[in-house]
Amino acid sequence: MNIIQKIKELNLPNDQYVVIGSGTMDVLGIREAQDIDISVTEELFDKLKQSGKWEEFEKYGRPFLKKDVFDINKHLGWEKYSITIEEANKSALFIEDIPFMNLDELIKFKDAMGREKDFKDIGLIKEYLNKTKNELYCIN
């Protein structure tokens, strides 16, 4: 799946969302994503919901929207992790004008989620960061 292409097809305003989870990991080559999780502002969430093109469902006791490979939510903060969509967007890693949650925040987010798969992802992210840091020092 081409994450960049799929997200661009949604034509979302890039200051009102951030790609989280495995989407960030996929675009950086850390591991392949099976779906694309996106957190959006409340305003954008309501606009998408009202379009009638998205299926609404509940997950983790919160409203989500689903279409194709996308799961969209309007809440990034958890009991152990506090950040707004706007804050995550401002600190995002922009790749081809798409905001991806930066890896430091993604580690905090996944730690707060606390699932076994999240801890595995944290290990993969840390390996990636160590590898890329070492590659920077090896440039001639």
C-alpha cells in the first residue's frame, strides 16, 4: 500500500490532522502498515461524518470513522498521554506535505496505549532511531 498516495486521495487540509501509529512507521520503512490511523480536529471529524461517506463506530469508548483502510478519530490524548491534534500537527514530520506524528511523540503515544503490539513497535522505532543516528555519524 502506498501510504502517501492513499492519504492524498482524501484531500484533507494538512493543518487539521496527523497520521499516527503504523502509518508513520510505514512511510519511514520501519514496518508495513495494515491500515492508516489519522487523528483529525473536531471540526474536520464532524465534516467527514456529515459527508455520509464514512461509517461511524466506537473503539476504546470513543467515536471513530472508517472508510477503506482508514480509521479516523478526534482524540489523541489518553489517560497517560496528553496532546492535542493541533500540537501533534505542529511537531509533525511532514513528508510530501502530509503530517506524520514525529517518532518521539509516537513512542509516548504507544507507551500510553500499552498493548503488546505497541511495545514491539516502540522497540522497532528505537532500533530505527539508533540506526539512523549511527548512519549520520558515518557519512564521509
